[in-house]
Amino acid sequence: MDMRKRLSHIMTCKFQILAVLLLLPGLSLAQNAQAGSGTYAKHCAVCHGREARGGQGPSLLGPTYAHGVDDQRVARTIRNGFTEGGMPAFGAVLSEPEITALVAFLRQKRAEAPPSTRQPVTRNYTPLGVPKGVVKTELYDFRVETIAKVGEPYGFAFLPDGRILITELAGNLRVVDKGHLQLEPVPDAPSGNGLGLRGGGGRSLLDIILDPDYKNNGWIYLVTCHGVKNAQGKLDGVASINRGRLLNGRWVDNQVLTEFSIDVTTGLRLAFDSKRFLYIGTSFPDGSYVAPAELGKQPPQLLSSPWGKILRMTADGKVPPDNPFVNTPGAFPYIYALGIRAPLGLAFDSKGELWESEDGPRGGDEINHIKAGHNYGWPVITWGHRYDAIPMPAHPEPEGPEQEKMDQPAVNWSPSPAVSALAIYSGKAFPRWDGNFLVGSLAQMDLFRVVMDGERPVAQEIILHGVDRIRDVRVGPEGYVYVLTDGGQLLRLVPVR
């Protein structure tokens, strides 16, 4: 037996020994894993997510564990905990057979995970963190308070009783009550399964919004993403618009209002108008990677595709009869506006006008005034540039009716701070900000205040710098500004009086 065969034989023996160690008397490995699933749900899911895809704690499906390189050492970590990392010891809570079954369950979950899940996630940014003391801006000084810490999030919403609902990308709906994060995610809430889909490596649960008539009907709306295998055996992305209610801390009365295909699991912001029409943004960020003559044939420009659009539906998921393309043959009937790249923010102003913040390619970040039937140009016209070396005009001059019918952004940023969420201020805490646009950013990690005069920006200020990648921005019922970061911090801006 040569050296390579001997090493292979040794590794096989080691694996077999570990497999034996993971077997409870009389049970197969699969039966051990099944026995461990209940232990995981009771003790581990609160931090690592129901499907082990991560939450407050890291995903357990990656190529390596944070602590432990084999089953025996993982069992030891479960038994003894890891104080510096915040993991408690379970040796006094779980029996040895339960720990053995739990490790078997985790091994099975890792084996079943798609390849994209097993890729290590890296961050290439260094946030400055929450500022200490007083932050001074042009009109107001404020302090930044940390309200809660969750897993990597997407959106949040305020309940009338003061609770705050936060979605985690891994599929958990969390509740913050009186400044305290409830330990358990909301049971039975739709979670989706974005594993293997493009755009975020497993974004399963995205935006959340309350019905404008919530006090009477109790409806809460969620966007979930999941994959459906196509004829080639690959996963196609599907977004679901769900609504349900909270009853005694559980999600009940769930309804899937509609489903539609998506290109990537980004965008998918929600906004309600005063007439209870629901608006949804969808993304198509890669449209510029074709020949110039083909730009107008990309999905954001095609009425047959839901990609790269602003969609509009009734509160119960039906197609409004006055949607602009509802009578156009072959058109996706929910389309309200087209030519959109990555709509990371949607908000209505006090006049009932809809605005969208859009992440651009290497420049070309935008704020658009969204109007029924209008075309916002992507990827035919843009102030951004391709990510490769092929030059692309920053803004081609109109050459025919197609360009003439495409709207320019009200605000554009070049170079790009990677704008994200959008809120339009209205409240008593910062009255001189009334009507100002509050725009988060991802790459630059800043919160912008933009003063608009109609459709023209007249002033811009960074009011929060470098805190972290800002994922969502909302104005609370008391008028404070709330910011949700990719690091899972829910922050609150409180004026110094």
C-alpha cells in the first residue's frame, strides 16, 4: 500500500470512528439526526435560525464551524460553551445522548445544504460603530441609542402597542418589546428558503409592512424568497407576498397573496399608499453586460417580465384595474413602472407621491419619482458604469423616442455610496427635517439627509457617518429616526434637548 492509499485508508477509518461515536445504541445515523432535530429547535434555533442558516449566531452550514474542526470537538463546544463568543455551556442542560444526537443532526444539515451555502461569507468593510456622545448636525444635535441586536436583518415595522417587528434574512421574524429582544422568533411565520438563489447567499425573508388599516384588520405583510427547480435542475427564484396576523405571539391566518419570478433576492421593498394599494420593487442589476443594441431587450425594459419593475397590487393581492399596462397584451399585469435596477427603498411623501432609492453600478445611485407607466431607463440610460473594463457612456444623449420616454433621476450620486433604504421625515422630534429624505447607504455606511424642492435637490448633509452598512430606515411613531444595520443593530436617533 503506497503512502497516498495509506493516508486515504487512515482518513476513512477516522471518519468511520466518528460515525460510530455519533450513533446512539440501536439507532442509525439518520435516526440520531432525527432525534437531534428537536434538541436543536429547543436550544439552538433561537440564535442560529430554524434551518441553521444563521440569525444572532452564525450559520452552521458553512465549510467550517467557528469552534471545532470535527464532531468530537463540536460536541465539546456544545458541552462547555464558548464564553468569549457568547455561546453558553449546555453540559448541565443536555445529556450526552442528546449532545450526540445534536451533532449528528448538524452533520446531516451540512451535508444537505446546497454548495452556495457552504461558501464562506467575507466582509470587506470596517464600520466605525455607534457614535458615543452627541452627534452634531446642521439643524439638530442627537444621541444614538442601541435598541436591539439581531441576526443579519432586512426590514422592520412598528406595531401600535410599541413592539417592533424585525425580519432576519435567514428566515426569522423577531419581536422587540420595550427595548428587549424576545428570545424566540415568531412561531409559524413564513420564512422562505433562499438557499442557492442569486443575491445575498440565502436571503429568505425580506421586507415587512403593516396594513394601513392594521388597527381594524391586523394584517402584516411579508416578502419571502424561495427556489423552484427548472427543467435543467437549477433553481429559479420566486418571491411570495404573504400576509398574516399575530395572535398570542404566534403567526396565524397566513395567506400567500401572489407569487412571481425574481432575478435576485435584493430589492423587494414594500410600500402602501393611502388607498391601500401595495407597491413592490424588484431588481435586475446585471442588465448592462450586453451589447448596446441589446440594452432595450433586457428584462427591466420588457413588459412581459416582473424583473426590474415597481409592481402594484390591491391589499388582497389582486391586479388593480387601473394599472397602466393591465390591457397590454403579454404584459405582466402588476407592473406600475419599469426600467428599475435595484430598488432598495420605497416611500410616500405627504402628498401621496411615491419615491424610490436605487442602487446603481459604480455610480448612478438614484432617487426616482415613481409615476404610473413611466420608464426609468435601466439599463439603456444610466449615470453608472459597468464593473468590467468595457466603457459605457455615463448618460447617452437621447437618440429616438425610446430614450425620450425615459425619466431622469431626481437625485443621482456618482461616485456611488451604494444607497439603500429611504424614509421621508414627518414627526415632532425633528420638525425642521419635515419632508426631508433620509437615505441610507451600504458601501459608504452613511445616513444622508436630502432637502428637496419639488423634484430638485437643494441641500444634502451626512447626519450619521460610518456606523455600519445601513439596511433600513424608518421614522418611529414618536418621531425618532430608526436605523437598522447589516450588523443587526437597531439604532434610534434621539434629539438632545
